[in-house]
Amino acid sequence: MVLEADIKAQLNQYLQLLESDIVLKVSTGSDNVSNDMLALVDELASMSSKITVEKTQLTRTPSFSVNRVGEDTGVTFAGVPLGHEFTSLVLALLQVSGRAPKVDQNVIDQIKNISGEYHFESYISLSCHNCPDVVQALNVMSILNPGITHTMIDGAAFKEEAESKNVMAVPSVFLDGEFFSGGRISLEEILAKMGKGADASELSNKDPYDVLVVGGGPSGASAAIYAARKGIRTGIVAERFGGQVQDTMSIENFISVKRTEGPKLVASLEEHVKEYDIDVMNLQRANRIEKKDLFELELESGAVLKSKSVIVSTGARWRNVGVPGEQEFKNKGVAYCPHCDGPLFEGKDVAVIGGGNSGIEAAIDLAGIVKHVTVIEFNPELKADDVLQKRLYSLPNVTVIKNAQTKEITGTDNVNGITYVERDTEEEKHIELQGVFVQIGLVPNTDWLAETVERNRIGEIVIDKHGATNVSGLFAAGDCTDGPYNQIIISMGSGANAALGAFDYLIRN
């Protein structure tokens, strides 16, 4: 038996939902993966009279495809889709049988309208939590459009093939044999990357909004929900729904939820937003805003959206240190939020890059959790307030290295050290550790606003207690503003506050 009893019981319930007969076409050899695959598909067939198994020869062995009777759908699993990919298998069975995928109708229409042939391959790991989103998106495309195929490839089962394509991280997606994308990518992002996304003219033809929210992170979602609850016409335009939270793995300070993960929180936000009559325009980047009779928001696509009021909630991004290893080990030991990720490094050695207030506050926080903290500061002296420096130097498990230039963050699967250069002697040194917190500040995503609205010296939008800016009818919320703290829960409150401020503005004007 391949499946454990509790999983099998759960699967049994799902298989009751199959709408029509499906055929699993299996290509196997005499290896262990083939044996496990054959055992899995036989077990599936034994659980439902709607599933039959056929032996065949596919491009890869071992692999199996999920098909309608007499029709190849183009959905193939090369490897045994257990672990995180078990959900991908279950959804493929249900959707191939005829159950509609939970996708917006306009996205379904976009997929069905794609002409030509597209052959996707995704290299994954069964322990990867980002991979299923990509696999499921590509499977949906294959099921809805006969010109599209997708093969999920377990890199462990096809190691030589993965190495020959220089696959060093998962998920890695190839289209017609050429590298297409790496990392988490949504269905809408895949369509946009293929040039098959929403048309600019469709957006420009939309009626004006009462409130238009720019940004789809926690503050933007909160603002849109609060506005929609007032019964006014609400739109939300986002470059990437969920924003920075999508990349946060562990969240343990979202009050009332002991622990969650960023993607899971974003999925809940999206679900909540969809409960209301909110026009969500994802994968759209704001270019500029101008106030005429109405506000006119120009998008990078050339589309122009109009609204009586606007809430800017475009968030901020961590300022990168820009050295080798930083991007490669993001969420694998490289972190940016000590409040969020600090507890994951309990009992370990870490470094903090940055000697300003945020860096020293991070080091003080981390010192109470981790085994040892090394602070690396580029300048000859720390820039943090004296009171913070005194507190830092009183701690027994902190080392401060000043006048040092970070050269590289090293590691294999995860971070294992940091290399820096002493600026006065030019001597290179290396420290072994398990985590690096980059704390050289945040960069608010407000460059696109130019001179439209008042911003402080570091680019944050200046707001009053109602979330209002110096431009009447233009509000702002979350990490793009001059609010004192950047936390998910604070951003949500800030978004709600701005929405109430915008509603108050509308009823008075």
C-alpha cells in the first residue's frame, strides 16, 4: 500500500466527486520509482470504478498521464506525485473528470483563447511548498486548452536530466525546452509572461470607481474590503496580489493566529476580498497618477483607470545588500524581518548586516533568541541611537564588526556563512553561521508618484491621522507611508483607516 490509511480515507471522499471516467496511461520500467508509481495508480484505480489504468510508452519513464477517455489532456506526472504534490494529483483527477477549476471566468477565457502549441515542463521537489501552485496552474492550462501540455518532473527521480538543464532551484519551468521562469508564479503571471494577459483597452473602458486602491498587500486588501462594505464602487489594482507577504514563510505575530505562512495568509486575504463586489485587477503596475475632475491612474500597460478617490498602498521592499548569495538563499537563511523570522533561528549563530537603528534593534531582539549575533557595519561607527548601542554592548552574545564590507553570503542548500572585508586592512574574513538578517532599511515603492504627493526624504508618503495626503481625495496606507512601524497587522489597520477616511471624504464632497 502506497497511501497511508488517513490519506486514503480523505482521497476516497474526493474520488466520489469524479464526474466522468478517466484513464491513467502509465510508462514504467523495473526501477524503484516505477514500482512505486505503478502501486499508486493501481491503488487509485482500486478506489474508483471511474479510473482505469493502461500501460503505454511516454516520453519519460517512469511517468503517467491523466486523460479523458479517448482524449489526451496533456497532463503528465514524471515521478510519484506524493508529498506536497499529492494535492496537484487530486486536483488533476477531479478537473480532468470535468469538475471546473476554481479560476475566474475571465482567466478561463484567456486560457481557452490561446492559439498554437505550448509544451511546459516544471522541475519540482516533493518537499517544495512553492511548487504545487506552479504545477496546478500549468495543469489547469493544459486541461482547458488542447494546444497546451504540461509535465511535472520530480528532480530527484530525473536527477541527470535536471542537472543537464542546470536546474539548481525549484520550481523551474521550461517552455518548449527553453527556460521560462523560476520560483513561485501564479496562473495570471504565467499568462502575462506569455503575453496573453488582460488587454489594456478592457481596463480603460471600465466605469470610474468611488475608491481605487493601488496595491494588493495587507493594507490594500483591508482598504478595499472596508470601502466595499460601505456599498461604494471599489477597485483594487495590484502588481502582485499579496505583495511582500507572498515571500514570508513563517508568521507568528499575527494576533489570533498562532502560526501561518505568507502564501496561506495571502490566499485568505484574496478569498475575503472576493466575498465583496471588488474589481480586482492583478498584475498591473501603476505608472503615474494625475488629479483632474477625477483621479486618473495610468498603468504600465497604457490603460487609464478613473476614480473619485484613491488609496495608495504600494508597500515597501527590503533594501538589498547586493552581494552574491543574497538572492540565492532568500528564505533559506537570508531574512529581512527579525520579528517574523527570528524565532526560527533559536539556538543558532546569525549575522545582522546594518548598524542603524533597525539593525541594532534587530540584533538586540535576536540576542534573546539565538546563540550568537554578529553585527556587520560598513561605516567606522554604528549609526544607531546611543541608548540602543549601550543596550547592545551590554549583551554577552553579541559581536560588533565595524568598518567592514560584506562580500558574500555563502551556503549549499542553506546559508552556512558570511564573508566580509576589513576596509582598513583589506583583509578578507569568513564567519560560519546559519542566518543573515539584512537590515539596511526599507525602500518605499513610491518612485512612480514623482512630485504628485508630499513624501519625506526617504520617499515615504506623508499622511495625517485619517490616512490623507496633501492632495485632496488621495489617501495612503501601510509600508509606503511615514507610519512608524512596518508590520502586517499595522498595515491592515492602516488600510482600514484610509478607507474610512476616503469614505468620509466622499460623503463630504
